Amino acid sequence: MALDQQQVRDIADLSRLQIDEAQIAEYQKNLSNILDLVDQLSAVDTSAVEPMAHPLDAVQRLRADVVTEENNRDHFQQIAPQTENGYYLVPRVVE
Amino acid sequence: MHNKTIADISRDLAAGEYSSVEITENLLTRIKNTDAHYNSFITVSEEQALAQAKAADARRAAGNADAWTGIPMAHKDIFCTNGVLTTCGSKMLSNFIAPYDATIVENFNNAGAVSLGKLNMDEFAMGSSNESSFYGAVKNPWDGERVPGGSSGGSAAAVAAQLVPGATASDTGGSIRQPAAFCGLTGLKPTYGRVSRWGMIAYASSLDQAGTITRTAEDSAMMLNVMAGFDAKDSTCVDREVPDYTATLNNSIAGLTIGLPKEYFRSDLSADMQQQVRNAIAEYEKMGAKVKEISLPNTHLAIPAYYIIAPAECSANLSRMDGVRFGYRCENPQDINDLYKRSRGEGFGIEVKRRIMVGAYALSAGFYDAYYKKAQQVRRLIRNDFVNAFNEVDIIMGPTTPTPAFKRGEKTADPVDMYLEDIFTIALNLAGLPGMSISCGQVNNLPVGLQLIGNYFDEGRLLNAAHQFQQHTDWHLKTPDLKNQADI
């Protein structure tokens, strides 16, 4: 399946990825090739097949709703790009 | 000291032949002198390694040593190591000092192992050649113009170059077995859920599994003994007893039934590759194994199914790399969207961006049934092929890769060319089965890998079969000519 250049820009935007305009054509070609590869699946009849989410068909394990983790905020924020008063800073979102 | 196996070192340390500090210093010096050529390490943690080695020697002096006390090794840079740079081969994490240890790292630390550092890899484990690393390509010690395989290329090159006796690695579609095959080594990818994924940076969570690259099956068994086991911190880890994998290595394999999938011996697999694999099978027959042709009819669907499931899962997993809490952030973001888009656009390499985009597309509204659900259905068909096969045979064997190690740049123009490299390895991850690659011959002086596929949780039998092969042949003892390369 071939993508057009606007679809590539839309997918990049959806993925929150800045892509140089000069590279759009290359992405268009490579992503289209990958989609051609995966389109082989459409020929397979899977109408009676249950999708497989876990190789051992395991179900989600549950645990008691109790506190198990300590608060390590200061430790984790040491590697953050920008923090203030225990918060992560980003450019202003609400004017 | 550098050509010793993990088992050798364990015996030597116990016998007092040398201390952990001595072998650690020896290997650190060797890394310093030669790794500029191979580029297998991203980080060498000299200080921590020497501290761990001293502690190990003290533990031994106090009479508290066991099998792993003081043994040097290294971790793929996908595993978080507390206080040590953990990059996953990406600019995105080029400043990420992990604030905690992965469970398997903790396991090795508790066992008394000495970590020499962190090993190079394809960016976020996406690649089959170690060419997508932000830290540069890794050279194959057998031929410096060739790739070591990927994504665990640094793990394989470091062991083949005799910088470490063994390394951790991870395998989502072949990332342990293919580099092990390309570098003449033993690679083990355990059953999905056998080893904790906690602290292993996620690529495709339903496929990722941690494992080992070593010279021998015996060493793989020793490493798996440390790594395997239940971990409440990984919700998909399986709570099941862990046997001593070294205890069954010497079992007889007489009567073992080996299945040979006809789809793995395709007409386009070169005669040379076929011959090496057939020779290995003949060796097994000499040891009393029986051979049976089987069919895995959905083999050709494994790569297409993988390239929906893995990108879809990676697009979700890598959304956490957003320039807010850790990792790379772009300069002077204008607004929040600019911060996300430029941090990710500048921080990720091209292959990672491609896979995120394929995944985002496959999961987008209106396409979910046609892509992700369809791939999960095909995945069950692929698993059913193996379930049926294991009703008839004990173990499945075939080539690990279609060719020996290829040259750098040979498969980078079209990503699909690179994807097809994993044709024999990828189905196991979709099925969640354990697999190994052991060196079984050479073509044009390059190693050829024999792949062994086991039933769920049958790592003991895989390691036993691999060990018996290595007791009867010497392919695993062959090493590249390192002298010429270290001088470069």
C-alpha cells in the first residue's frame, strides 16, 4: 500500500515526530515498502482465529491494592531536563 | 586470561589461580587497548567494576564464595544500571543515568558478578546489524568490514573479541541468535516470561525477552541460572520453578527427535549454508538423535506479522520518550507540541522513527482490525504450527540466518532488505518459544549458526543438546584472528 506525502506528514504529526521536509520523500518510499510487506497478511483467512495477546494465553495478574513503592520523586527528578518545586517544567500550555 | 569461559573462570577463582581483581584489571586493560577498533562498549565502568571485584575477593577470603563470585561480564545497554549511563544506543537517552537496576542486573550483582560496562546495540534494539546505534557501528571481530549482527551486536563482538567471557543481551525478533551466529558464539533466548523484563527498556513488550551471549552452552546455563525466575515487577513474568540448568547438560541425547522444518531449508538458501547445517544434523544423528522432516506452513507470514506487532507496540512504548521527565530535550522549545516533536525528531534515529510511524499508522482509527488484530490472529496460526510440531518432535533445528555476516552498508538502503534477514528467528518471538544459536561450521571463513528451537520452558533440553554438540565438535572453540585487528 502506497502512502502519499501528506499521509506521511500526518503520521509524523500523530507520532509527535519532527521530520525535515527534505526527508518526506524517503519516508514515503520506505514506509510504503514496509506496508507492502505487511499487506501479505490480508490474503490469509483468519475469520475463525482468536487474536493472540500472550504466547501462553496468560491473563493479567492482579495484586492487593496496597502501597508497595516509596516516593522517590527527588531521586528521579535529578535526571529531568527542567524541574521546579518538585514539578516538571514545560513551555506554558494554558495562556 | 581473556580466552577463558565463565566456567573456567569460576573454577580458577575457586582454585586461587588468580583473583577477581586480577582478571578484571586484565580485561579492562584489554578493552582499553583494543575496543576503539570494535566499538563494542558504550560505557566502561572501571571504578564500579574494580569495587565489585574487590568485594568479590573479600567475600571469597571470608569463605562465602559461590559459582558467580568475582566473574567479569557486561550488560547490553538496554538494561538499566543504577548510577551508570544507560543509552539503549540512542541520542534520546545519551544523558540518561538510570536511577535503578534492572532485575537481571540486580540478580548478577547479588550473585557477585563484576560488570565491566555497557555494550553497544542497535538503537532501541531495532536493527539486525548494529548500524543504527547513535554510538556508531560495531565491527565483527571475524572481519572488520562486516557487521556483528544486531541488535545485540556489542554483546556478540565483545565476547568474540575476548573482552568479556559472557554478556547479557535481548531478543525481540532474533537480536540474540543472529549476532551469536555471525560471531561464532552461543546465544540463548529463553521462553517469553522466563526472565524478568523489569528495567529492560521496552521495544515490543509482547516479544522482548532477555538472554545471553557466551562462548559455550555451559556458560549460557550458568548465566540463565542467575537470570531466570519470577519477578512481581514484570506482569508477564511467569511464576514457575527454575531448574538448575547446569545439572542436565551431560544427559544423553540418544533418542532425541529433531524436527527439520522444510520451510527452513528453502531452495534459495545457499548450498554452502545448507551443507554446514546438514553436517551438524548428521553429527546429532551420530550421537543417537533421530531426524524427522516437519512443516511450519505459516513461516512466510512471520515477518509481515512482526512488522505490524513490533512497530505498534514500540509506538506506544516509546511515547514515554517525550523530553519532559528524562532523556534528551530540544533547545528552546516554542510550545509543548514543539517540545515533543523536536525532542523526538532530534533524539530518535531514522529506523526508530520509521517503526514508530508504521506502528502509529497501524493502530490509527479505522486500521486497527486490518493490521493489529489481523497480525495477532496470524500470530496464533504461527504458534499453532509450533504446537503441532512439538507433538511429533522434541526439538526443532535449522539455520539461524540465511547467510553469514554481511558487509556494513550492504542492507541499509531499503529497510525491508534488513528485515528479511530475520526470516528464521522471528517466528519464535511471535510464538514465545525459547531458542538458541550455536556455531556449527564456516562459509568463506565466517561462522555459521545452527538454530535450536525448544518447546515452552524447555531451556534445559536446548542447553543439553547444545552442550552435547559442543562436547563432540570444536566449532565453538574457533576464534577470529584477533592479533591483526588489535594493532589497527
